[in-house]
Amino acid sequence: MEPNKVAVIGQGYVGLPLALAATRARYTVVGVETNPSRVESLRAGISYVSDVTNGDIDEMSTLGYIPTDDYTAIADFDIAVITVPTPLFEGAPDLRSIEAAAASVAPHLTSGATVILESTTYPGTTRNILVPILERGSGLSVGTDFYVGYSPERIDPGNLTWTLTNTPKVISGLCERSLESVRGFYARFIDSLVPVSRPEEAELVKLLENTFRHVNIALVNELATFSHELKINLWESIEAAATKPFGFMKFTPGPGVGGHCLPVDPTYLSWHAEKVTGKKFRFIEEANRVNDIMPGYTAERALAMLDRSEGDREDASVLVVGLAYKENTSDLRESPALKVLEVLRRRVAKISAFDDEIPDGSWPTGVVRVRGHELKDTTFDLAVVLTIHDNARTHLENLRSRHCLVARNGWDPPFKVDML
């Protein structure tokens, strides 16, 4: 009999889109979220995830979706997918949310059910941490009574081209029966599935993907600092290099890295590698060093522009454009813009910011908010453009600033600017 009842544990930027896709695939979906305010929002038809609209929440409710903070609602589930966050704590992986979710799911495990972990983690987590908790809490045996798999999430917030359903999905299982159960679940709403031999290989996939990006972004970020000193236009060189049809992949500089993936995931890999082998992962350590200094470097570059002009820097008016870590999202997690703001606020009195994607409830304390329609009313001494949302471009045509540092490409301003 095909599985019907699906529990998605965690209703964040990974779990909520997954719950939407599974609901549309005609699964009966229970979305478990430990944050009561999020549960209330979902019950009221209000989304807090940029890739899921209020209309999507209404559609899910019509199709039987149940948001809750009560694990008893998942009783008799066929599939449970764990999509909880895995941050760092004191520089080491923090798996407490996975452990808590597994302990809460275990009492509701029944014969034939499947548990899938999607949370990013280091190799061995599924086998050595998740499974023992499930077996201990249920009294059942994996591979005999229930099944377990791992499938790394590949959500790219704000990406309208590559979505959850058309992005190939890596899947794995602890045994052949586990893999087939995992395959059967995702096949109802994912176009292409990529099976690998074990959960350990699947767990490494996510870390490999994000470490690749992290290291290459660090490369161009360090090139940006040298190119500025050498008086070379790195952006022009990157665009020219990108015309090569083989052997080159385009990466561009920025004010740092944000979100969960790049500031966190590579550290999971380096931590695990050093713990097991006793050797440091030097590429990741160096990439962390370079990307960590970029917010401060960006702020200092901007302040240097004020120093070269007449007037008192402390009285200068500074506008930061774009606070989200990624364009077309409202995501402030680990955003380098917040670190740029922190440096600027220590040195300049009049700081304001423009980002119409960020809801009022998430707006940084003590930062004056400028709405898009207000840009035409003020001439700033300095603008620092960090993130450019598509819906901000029309407003940015009205931006007036005596100096402007653009930390990311993709905007043709109405006045002369410096590029990072």
C-alpha cells in the first residue's frame, strides 16, 4: 500500500516548501513546528518563508495540511522527514535539534514506517546518531521493522528557475528496502532522483556542494582585495574569463557569505574531518578566514571614501542598501550586511538602511528604515549597496549619493560608483 500520511518536522525554509510539494502530491501532511508563533501564522494562512505565498498556505489547508506543535498529531505516519536546523555551537556542529526531533518521532514509529533526515550534517549522523535514538525510543529495529534514509536539501531561496520539484534530488537508504521507500516518497513530486550507495555519501554531497562554493567565493573575495590595491577592475576580468566555454566557473565577490549553508556547512566538514583523521582541512579554514573578514573590509572601503571627501565623517549620512544575505529573499540568517552595519555604526552617527523585503518584525534594532519611495527625497553622503532585490531596482533609480560602494554586481546605477 502506498504511503499516505507524511510528517514534516520543522516548517522553515526547507520544511515548509517540502510540506507544500507533498501536499500537492496528495499526501496527508502534518507540519510540526516547535515555534508557536510560526504555527499560529500558518493556521492564519500567513507565510514567513519567501518561497511559499499566503495563497500556497490557503491551498495547503484546503488539501488537508495540518500545522502543529503537538507530536501526537503525527501518530500512524508512513513517512517522517526531519528538516530541523543544524547550526554551530562554539565552533562545533550542534545536532540538538536533530536529536530532539528523533526522540519526539520515535514513540510514534510503527512497523513499515520510514524516517528521512534532510538536515545538513556531517557523514555518519544518520547511522550513528539518528538511528540509535529511533530504535531506543520505539523498541523497533531499523531495516526489519522500519526504514531510514538521508536526502540532502537543495533549496535555493528566491530561485524561480530551479525549484524543489525540478532540482535533481540525491537520495539514500540504510538498506535496499529503505532506499526504495525513500525513492517512492520523493518520486511523487520530484522530477529526477539521484540514488547513492549509503547515507554517508549523501551526507557528504551537501557539504561538498557548499564547500565548493565557499572556497571559490573566498578566492574571488581575496582577489577583490588585491585588485583594489593593484588598481585592476576585477569585475571586468571575471566577465571576460566567463566567456571561456570550458574549465572556468563564474564566481563574484561580495561583502561576505550568509545564510545557513556557506557560513556553517563547510565547518561541519572540517570539524568532522579533523575529529576522525586528526588533520586540519586547510582549504576550509582559509576560506573561513577570507570570507569572515569581508564585512569589515567592505565597511572600511566605504569609510575610506568618506575620508577622501570634505566634511566631518561623524556627521555623514550613510545608507546601506540590502540587508538580506541573498537577493529576492527576506533572509537575515548570518547576513554579512548586519556585520557591515555593526562596523559602520561604530564610526558614523547617521546610519539608515533600505530593504523592502525585510518585515518590520525582523528589522535590526536602532537602524533607521528608509522605504523605497523615500529614496528620492534625500541625498546621502555615502551609499553601500550590499544586496539588490529585483523589486528594488525601480526605487534605486531614485537613489542619490555623493559616494557609492557597490559590493555586488548586477546594477547599473545612475551615477558613478566604486565596485568592491
